[in-house]
Amino acid sequence: MQEDFCAKGGYVDSMGYDLSLTRAPIVPIQETLAFLREHGFLILHTREGHRPDLADCPANKLWRSKQIGAEIGSMGPSGRILVKGEPGWDIIPEVKPLPGEIVIDKPGKGSFVGTNLELILKTKGIRNILLAGVTTDVCVHTTMRHANDLGYECLLLTDCCGATDPNNHDAAISMIKKQGGVFGTVCSSETLIASLTKYFGKQSG
């Protein structure tokens, strides 16, 4: 949930997409974060961006961004697009990481390639992952598919994700549910919170 994906003048806005679609998950994410933080869950944030010299930006990614009018590294209202350290690269204030929460900086769409995410999950003994953010069909889906291949059990929170096209969002969710849950499973944040509340109530009873 970065400025470049959710704020005026960022990467997604420069491509001409409707920001209301990528901002739609903000409130559900806020509510889910508050609940998970209260109950001691490990919170991980991801942030896509490249070195200022673009040495870690593949030529095909750079070329495609240029074709659509939002060239990575070019100057925009939020600084250089998708470049580390620029205002647009930062996570939006509505879901800003709290002190001590881990931020994974990634050069690509998925959160495992070129990062230490897998090492952190193994070190923390994590086997189950809740996924939220934007965009459902690109960064979130790429991360979920990779996590599934690595043996993690994944749950995507449908209202905590968004895409630049509602049809892509719906299709991405539909794909997960095929073949008995080929990449994991899905539910709303309301369902998650209700289920965990019931579970914690039994634990304390």
C-alpha cells in the first residue's frame, strides 16, 4: 500500500487508472491491522522500488512502464516513480508500519524474489500467511503463488485487496478458489476477525 499505487501523482495514477479502486481496501486493512496487532500477530509490510541508478530494474519492466506513460525512474509529483527513498515509494500514512514492524523492500512484483522474506518467515516459525494489499492480480497474487509453491498455507482477504480493474480483482480471487483452493483460500476481513474472536474466546474460556 504505497503512495505510488494509492495516491495522486504516483505510478498507478500516472497510468490513468482509477485510484478509488486501489484505495478501497484501506479501511478494511486498518481494521484488520488493529485486530491482529492487538492479538500479537507478526505484521510484515512490503514495498516495491528500485535503486536510484535502476541497476535492479529489468529492462523489460522499464520498457513496459515507459510504453504506458509512467516510466520507472522518471520524475512525477511524488518524486521519481518506484524509486527507493522517494515520497511515492513510501507506504501510505493510513496503514503506516508501527515501530518494530518489518518492512520487506522488493524489486519486483512478488515479495520473495530478491528479498529475505523467506528467511524471516522460517526464523519466526511462520507457516500460515494472511495476504492484503494492492494489486490483487499482480503483487498479491504473485506473492501468494510463490508462497504456495514454498509450502505456506495462504489466506487472501478479499476486501483488503484491490486492483486497477474490478474484473481483474474478481478473476484473481476466482482463480484461488479453483481446484479446491489451488493457491490457498479466501475470505473477507469480517469473517476472519469473527472467526479469530470466537477462537480466542474459547482459548480464554
